[in-house]
Amino acid sequence: QAPLRAQGKRQWPCHPHCRCALGANPSSALKRFFFMTVMRRISYLALASYAATPAAAQDLAASSAPAALEVDDECAGAGADQEQCSLNAIQMRGQKAAKAQEQAAEAEAGGARWPNGLTPPAPVPMHAPAPIQVETKCKPLDAPQNRKCKEAINWVVNQGGKQHPDAASWFEDMKSITGVDYMDATEEDFQRMYFCSPPGGKACGAPPCSCSTQPCTTCYGGAPAKKARPECANGEQTIACVPPRQPLDYNGMAWTTLRYPGTQEMHIFAIGDWGGMDGSLNPIEGRPKIMAYSWGARSGPSVFPRTRWNKYHTVELCDHDSFTKCYDTHGVDCPSSCGYVKEIDEQPQQLVAKAMLERARVNQPQYILNVGDNFYWGGIEKTCGTPMHEISFTAHHQFDQVFEKVYEGIGEAPWLSVLGNHDWGGRQFVNGWDQQIAYTWASNRWIMPAAYFMVHVEYPDQDFTVDIYMIDTNFMDAKDTYEDADHNICGPNNPAGADCSHVGGPSSIYQCKSFFQKLWTDQKTWITNKLRESKADWQITVTHFPCGQDGEHGAFYRHLRREGLDLLVTGHRHDQELWRPGDSFNYMGDLACFVTGGGGGISSEATPDPSNKEDWFGEAQYGFFDLAIMKDKMKIESINWDGTVAKSTEIQPFRK
């Protein structure tokens, strides 16, 4: 809707159950929405008595028909058949199947749970299933916690599984987890691997008590030691060296000052929505593989296919099913309306990373501004709650495959990072967003010490400074529990009993919206005060949601401009858009802004074919930005995936 608002047009919000015409009066659509909401609540109440019986769980487990799956966050409105719409839907299918088995087992024991993963509306009482508990105390392989993995491990160790032609790929994580090669691994080593990274999903619930490389309860028997930050070499107790007790404890704090001496031209890169799917990960907690198409299990990132619409989002050009088929067949079976360009759409993250590397050889960036959506589909694929001084093997694997190995050639420039809506979980809030914060203290270049923070940068030999404010705008996708389930971190797609309060996050789907609203309210006061206090030559704000999307049609960002903000750096829309001061569509007045959501983790808004720009809103579909910053001016260049400059402008600081 932002491009429409930018042109002075109005578009009423359209619920997936409704058929809304652009600009139409929404009364009939709203009536239908209210009717559907009431019917849904009545259905929940009707299910309550049924859910309390053992027969309910048995029926659910015995049914061979897949449960109806919700429409995907990235492809809302994609035709009538939504069952294959998204990776999230695939994940839900796997989770529901696993939950059905658990419900059947519990029903036999006399317990009761809600069928189909439904959560009743408050204040109806319920017994929500507890979050998956993973045993950290060692247990023998014969222990009940390991019943799912025992047979698989026995086959590998005692029945020739090590000699299987695919064994090397199945057990490629063995050495980093256990410290030994899979051919030399003992039964206990395999138990350890199936606890940390289970091939085929048959996870052990507890680690072994003995193994080849102690301690056996961890997942890093062969992993290299983490690199220490230079500023922490002498045991300093600063924010850069000591993780917080809980992930949000450092909200609003200042990171250690960055200093860049020298008289050369200084550069900043900016990128967003870059983190593809880690299809080679063996997920824990009963989660399915992170794959959307047949060849997505390869090492390294794979792009998530979304839908493609026309420029004003009124006509769907390519639904998710069709687009996935394009990827599955490498473009052989692919509607022309999808605008699929095999050489680009199948590897956009890698192409953008290559362009960044080539650009860095000429314009070496001192640091990189990262606007979020770092890991598709739903961030780090584990439940929130890992201690802040630990990095789970899941997080280690995703960072290694999607971040470290992709951008290693760019050097040691720090990545100043924020969370995107997909990093919180996409359509839920219980994924491992806290692990992205914790990775700050396991890396010497990833900087995300909190949901919002600031960084002061000094260029002593050129006599200027920069204050950078990293803020979280994900309240934009945190809505009432039953509103817009397809674009709602707080919606009913959360698992029953969803709760991250033990790490400072939302305590339930009912409290979730107020959590994000308070987070945003606190930040509005914080950044206003910080801008008023700032004595820096430049003030830059970095966040996820696009230019102007502040919940007030750009009014708050216009307020920040009056307080001295020079540049707004954003993402979320999957293209590259430079909003220059004075542009007709820039409804933030003379505040410069850009969208850099074309990092390549997800397919672009429109076709990347440069001969077909009819549905382009921005100047490019995949790419990044290069900022050349000086005391009295900043040159902003939008860089296409092929390294060419797509658009540029020059701005001066608001404060002289």
C-alpha cells in the first residue's frame, strides 16, 4: 500500500476472507469479516467439548487428509488452493502431524488437548500443550527420551548405515558436533549428533553421558573457537564483551564507539532481506527441513519464492504454487507471467554478495547497515529460550551457511543489525530471535545487542562523527490476535501456549500486540531524546519496515526530521528504492530514505528482467546500497545485483 499512499491514493485493508476492490467502500467486506470472526469463535467453543475426549485425538491422528493450511504471509490472495502456498504451510503440516501423534498418545493416557493446534479465545479456559522441552541432562540411548532416534542410530552403527552412499551428506555435521568423523563415530557420538542435528528429523531427546570429545551435552565438540573482539582482549566488562542476562536487557544502550582514522573516502554498505533458507540444516524440536522446492537441501542459502503482483498489488501475476514450480523445474514449467529469470532468481543472495565483494575491493566499507529479515522463513529455527551465553547448533548452522560463508570475502567490517518481522518468526513470535541477539557475543562482526540501540562513529582525521539509531518497527506486523492472520506476528499461527516471557518477550498471543506497541512507544521517546542530545555531524536511523511506515503515515518520521534526522535506512519490500528529498512520492518531506529489501533471501517484488520494468516501483529488484560519507555531504548509490549503479543522489547534513 505504501506506493499507493505515496501517490495520494487510498486502499482499504482487505482481509483474505473478503474480496475488496481498490478504493472501494469496505462496509460489505467488513460485515463479512465480522461474520467470519464470530463464526470462528463459535467454532472454538463447539470444539471444546470434543477436544476433551480421547476420541478427538485418535480421530485426528488417524485421518490421512491434511488439515487446511492458512495462506502465506508473503503470498496473501494467491488463488483458491492455498495448501501448498508457502514454506510456513509446509512447516505447519509437519508440526500438525507430530502434534497429532502426541495428542493420540496423551488421549490414551487419559489427557486432553485441543485438536488441530487451535487456541481458544480468551477467557475460555484451556490446557495448552507445554512448549517442547529438551533434556539437557545426559541419558543412555535406551532412555524413553531417545525412543525416536534409537532405531535409526542402531541401523547406522550396527547394520551398515555408515556405508550407505548418502552417509557422507547425512552426517556432514558430525565432525563439528562431536569432533570425530562419522566413520570413526561411536554409538554415543551418533546419539550426540541426533540430539543436536538429527538427520531425517528423528531426534534424540537427551545427549549421551559419554562420547569421544567431552563435554557430551554440548554441540561443539569439533567447532573452532570463536573469534574474540579486539576490544575484549583484556577481559573488559563492556557491552561489547559481556552478554546480558536476558536478550532485551540492553535495549536503548549505546554500543562501543567505532573509530575509523584515515583521510581516504569512507564508505558504508546497506542491505536487507538477504538471508535465504538453510536447506542443509537438520532441524530440532520435530521441525521439518527448511525447503520450498526439491533442490533446496543444498548447502548455502536457497531463495524463498514469494508471489509476484503488478505494481499496485491489484493483480496477482504469479501465485506461490506456480512460482515454486518455476524453481522446482529450473524454469522449464513456469508461466511467463512469473517473470522468472533462472540465472538471477535462483541465486540472488549469492549474486548480491558477489557485487558487494567486487564493490568492496574499490570502496571498502567501514561497516554495514543491516535492516533485517536475516533468515527466511521464520528466523532461527528453534524455540526462544537458549541462554544468552550459548549459541545453539541450529543458530550456528544457519549463521554459518547463510551469513558467514556468503559474506566472508567482504572482510571484518561490523554488521550493525536489526530484527525483521521474519526474524521474530514471521507469523509467530516464539522462534529463536533471542539467538540472533546472542550471536553478537559469538562473532567479531555481528552487532545486535538488543532490539534497539545506538552506535556512535568517529572519523578523527576527517573531523566528523555519526550517530546511528537502530530501531525495531515490527509493531507494524503485531496485530490483534484474530486480525489478518497472514501478516501477524501475534496471530493464531503461533503454537498453542506460545510464550517467550521467560526471556523478556511476549507472554502469549493475547499480550503480544501490547508488547510490540510498548516496545515502539518506548523507542519513540528514546530516539526523540537521543536526536535532541546528539552533537554528531550526521544522524542515521536504521529499521526494517519501509520508508514512511511508522503507523502514522510518515508523521513520526517527519517529526524526527525536524529533530535532526538526516537519513532513514529501511527494507521489508523486496526491491531497491531510493527516495530522494523532493521526490513526488516521498511523503516524508525532505527526509532522504531508501528501501534495500533486495538482498536476495526472498524473491523480488517484480521480475528482475531489466527489459520488463512495467511493475517496478523502485530502480532495481536485487541489490544493496553504497554510501560515501564525508563531513559535509553523503553520496548515496543504489547498486544493482550486477554491480551497476541503478540510481544515486547526494545529501547534506541537517545540522552544520
